[in-house]
Amino acid sequence: KDFTVHRVQQIVRFGAPAAAIGVDVGAKPRYHSADQSGKITADESAGKLLGADVKWYHKKKQVAKDVFDMKEAILPVPEIGNDVKVHVFFSVPLGQDVKTFTAMAEAMKVEKK
């Protein structure tokens, strides 16, 4: 298996836009905000992920009739394995607090078994 993806989605009334957060663990994660050539087409800000400094990429995206704030970062995690990276990404309906999801993502950590 090359990668594992976990997603958690907000429970909302039927038809309402829902916030979601995902974690992709694998050797070759790809930024959702990258175009076909791999160029990232998003704003950049400094932050943390798994206790390390990272660049968070942020952009707005239209999905059907709704607009979402999307944010993501990728970080190598040698504690898990050679060439393993963690891609954390989330989308929040415009008007909801993206800071809450950023804080939740930045609080993630790797625990050894």
C-alpha cells in the first residue's frame, strides 16, 4: 500500500456545506492547490505541523454553489518511515472559522507505539 488517507467531515443538515479535514500519509502526496505542472497556486503562510515549521498554502475554491477556504501543508516524517510524508488538508465553508481548523491541524502529533 503506497498511502493511507483519513478524512473527518462535519455533520450538517442535508444539503448544507460541511467542513472537512484529511490526513494523507505516504511517499508521494500532492498538493490539492497545485496545477498540472506541480506549481502551487495559493497564498502562503508560516505555521506548524507535527511540531515542525511548515508553509501552509491557502486558497478559496468554488464547489458547486458553495465557496470553501482550503488550507494544506506537507511535511516529511522520518519517525514514521523513510520517504514518508504527511499531507494535512482541510476545507471550511466560507464564513466558518478557518482558524479553528488551523489550530486543530497544528495540534496534531506523531505518537510512537
